[in-house]
Amino acid sequence: MTDLPPPPPEAPLLRTLSPALLGLERGLRAWLDGPRRYPLSTMTRAALEGVTVDLRRQADALEVDRPLLVVILMGGTGVGKSSLLNALAGGTIARASFTRPTTRDPVVYYHESVKPDRLDSALRHCRLVPHDRPSLAQKILVDTPDLDSNDLSNREKLLHVLPVADVVLYVGSQEKYHDDIGWQLFLQQRRRRAFAFVMNKWDRCVHGAGSGMRPDEDLLRDLKAEGFENPLLFRTCAQAWIDAAQASGEGAAAPVARLTPANLPEGEQFAELLQWLEMGLNRLEIEAIKARGVGQLLQQMEEYLAAASPPDLTEAATRTRKAWAGPLAEEAAATTEVLLNTLEPYQAEIEHHFTVEGQRRFRGIMGGYLHLINRTKYVGASLRDKVPFLPKPRDGAAAPASWDASRFARACSEIAANRQLDARGKALANRLLVEADAQGFALKVLADPVEAASKTDWRQRYALAMSEVLHQVEKQRTEPTGPRRYVQAVLGFLADWAPPVALVCAIGYFLLKAFNVSQQNPAPQIGWLDLALPLFVTLAILVILHVLIALLLPLRWSQIRGEFKSRLEKRLQQELENVYGPVPEDVAALLLAERRQVEKLAGETHEVASWLHLREQSASVTGLYGK
């Protein structure tokens, strides 16, 4: 550590990086605050929230011509952090105690040319100690509370200040150089901060004790295992230098050669540490550390974004939609049966409606005949709602005074929903989620949309479907196509003309017989059968035609039930597929859009990180970072 290279010439500034970091911070903040379908884990969100704070902090720190380097002293109780800072400062500025060694408040040692409002907000509320040493003009030294303090507030103060650090000077001693709390904190922070190490109280180290390995050798071995090939490790006796400074009266700001404490143990390196802080960390080194710190921050941001990136579920969505076809068809069939069961008690009403609509195509005598027959036939059904002692269907919809297919369908749908359909809707949602899980679709993003689809107003949809199907069947029966159309045309022609023609013929026959006077039959005998003949003939024709209509154009519920069921099942399957079918693909499309947002943000981050990688090569700071 004694042969440090001379400071290189001035290097290009990093000020141009500040707008890029601010842009990344705004993009990341907007993404975090925006709506998302893919949920973030608590830890990932917390990590990304921390990244946004660090991006803002780094951008603010770089928005100057000469960025400041913050060096934080971190270590456990009694390792001599405060003594080390006092030795570096050449005076007692940090509290150091042998009876109860502890630092309750962070101490900020900074050059007097730096205005306090330029300090990070985390440092402004600490104990500020200015100095006039030009060699430390761009460096800020911070003594922090003990990381293993029993007072939790001390740990909180350390964690509050730690994000500000560019370089962490990890201070240990023979007793505390690898304690668990400090080592875990080092492992958490090593990818964002530069680390140098101090083995303080070097004179008290026990050589060859325990495992036969000195504490510094043991620490170097562990650091190498963590990827630090050539870590900076300084072996110091800070208290000896404080005593020498007090004895000389010149302070640590004087040339190191003029402060040579007596009886320094072999290998003591406080002078090298001070020279490294003053001379080794020149402007080029500072900017390289800044670049490396920002680069590692951006690398972590890329990793966090990769963890937060939604999966591409396009193929899984296609498989899921195909897998849902079976359950939706089964549900449509089961729902159709439930709805049909609610119609069964009203067969007479349905038949009457279809018959009334069907008889509108008949005119004249046949039309009047069918109207009279239908009213006589329906009187029993219509009287059920008027006569108290006649039986009525249980849980049934009241027969409407005048037929309203929509109202009738809504009433039946309400009954069906109250009985079974509401429960079936919840069961269907669970079944669809099971099918989706089998196809590899993430349920955490699909459960809510499927649940929302199950809460659709299915009663209204079922009522509308029943009403439409009733109209379709009615139209198909009253306005048939194909062979039925010709049969209806022939029957309609016969029904309109056969009865009046038969009546005219019967009346003509009666008149002919009545006025058939001859020598052999001077007074024809007209009986009651002759008088009733036109009526009987016409009635016979009407009955025959009625039988043909019933056989060839049936309007009975038993004949139209199958057609109604088939149409209603297809209609309900279409409704279910319209609501549930697009859900996987819609969710996958939203996730894909979110994924592209993350990829765009990650791409911008990588672009800035690549630019910074070149800046890192401009100075030798690799020893401060592990792989």
C-alpha cells in the first residue's frame, strides 16, 4: 500500500449522468405507482422502492462539477471506529470511550467549503464537524453507530445513513472482524457499495491463535470466498496515532512521516490508510467509484426488474381457452336443464302463446274456429291464477295476464337462479381455475378476473337468452323454412279456402234440394239433417284440417321442447364462452403489455449501465469490489 500511483490528470465529469438517472427514477416510479395485473412480491417491491430512492440520491450527488465521496466507517461495538476517525482527523471529534465504547449519533467530518445544504438529507441531521484540510476536500468521513448495538435506534441510524455511502470502511478488531450481524450487512450491501477493510487494534491481535491463522489472514480468506480477489485491508493501531498526534501537537493533518508513534507493531498501516484517503482517492478514482456504485445499482435494478417482469402466458392462455370449452359446454347443458324445469309447469301457457301466434296466418272460418278452440283449451290454465282452490305450480312464476316473453323469461330465470344457478356459478369458477392451473396458467393473475366473471348478472343474461330463444322457436314455427314452409303454405291455402267452399257447396246442395220441384216430387221434404248439413260439412272439414295442422305443424310443448332445448343450450354456451372464454387471453395480453413496459425500462437501464461500464475502467478500483 505504500507505492500508490500519482494522481492522474483530470477526467471527464459524470454530471451528464444525472439526467439519465432522473429519467430512470421517474420511469421506475411511474411503473411502481401505476396499475398492474401481475402482483409484486413484498420483497421485490421494497427493493425497487429502495432503488428509486438511490437513483434520486445519486442523481442529486452527481449534479455538480466535483462530486463528493462519502466514506462511512462501519463496525461493531468496541472495534475503534471513533478512535480511527479521531486519528484521521488529528483530534477528538468523535466520542471514543474505553469503558463504554459506542457512537450514538453519526459524526460527519467534511470540508468547510462544502455547504451543509449540499450534504445529503440523511447527513444534515447528524453531528457536523467541518475541517480545512485540502487533501480531503472532496471526501466526507462519517462515523456511524455500532451495528451490533443493543439499542435498536442505533441500528436504525446506521441503516438510515448507509444508503448515502460510496465507500464503506469496514472496521474490525481481533474480537470482532467477522461477527454475524456485520457480515450479513456486508453481504447485503457489497453489490451497491465499495468496500475497504480495517483491522484495527493490530497490536492486540493474537498471532497463530485458535485455528493457527491470524485474524487478517482469516478475513482475507473469507473475502476471497466472496469474490474479493485483491481486497484493500489496512492493519491499524488508531489509538497509537492519536497519542502521537496529541504528543506532537501537530495532528493527523501533518505529513505522516513526521508522526511516527513509538513501538508500532510490524505491519501497521495507518499511514497507508491516510495516504489512500488523501491521495489514492483522487478525482478520477472518485468518479470511477461513483460510476461503479451507480453501475452496480443499475445492475441490481435490472435484476429486480427481471424478477418483477410478468411471464409470457400467451401459449398457456391458448391452451386454457381450449381446455375450458368442455366445462363451459357441460355447464351450458346443465343450466339449460335447470331453466327448462322452470318452464315445465307452464306448458299450457307456452302452447297457447305459440298456438295464438300460429293461428294468425289463418283467415276466415278456419281462423275463427282455431281462435274459439284455443280459448276453450286455455281457459283451464288461465283460471289457475283466478280461482283460489285450483292447484298452482310450486315456486312458479305467475302466468302473465298478457303474454310478455321477456317478462316471462326473467321470472323463470329468477326461479332457476334461486334454486341452483347461483351456486353453480361459483362452482364453475373454481372448476375453470383448476383447468387453468393444469395448463400452467398462473392462478394469482387469473383468479380475480374469473371471480369477477362469475359475478356477472347471469340472471339477466339467462332471461335474455330464454326470451330470444322463445322468439326464435316461435318464428321458426310460424315462419318455417324448407319443406315445412311448403307444407304450411298448402295447409294455409286449404284452411283458408276449403271451409268456405265446403260451406257454399253444402248450402248450394241444400237449396238445390229445397227448390227441386217436379211432377214426381211436388212438395220436397226438408228435414233437420238437411238444415244442419252445411254446418256438419263445414265442421267436418275444419276438424280434418285441424288434425292435419296438429300432425304436420305441431305446436305442442312436447314437440317444441327438444328444439327449444337445443337452441337454448347453444345460446347459453355462447354466453358462457363470451364471458369466460376471452379471460385467459385478455389477462395474457395485459401481462404481455406489462412485460414490455418492464423490458423497456430494463433496456434503458442497461443502456446507462453499459455507458458506465466504460467509465469504471478509467481507474483502478477493482479491489474495492468483489465479483
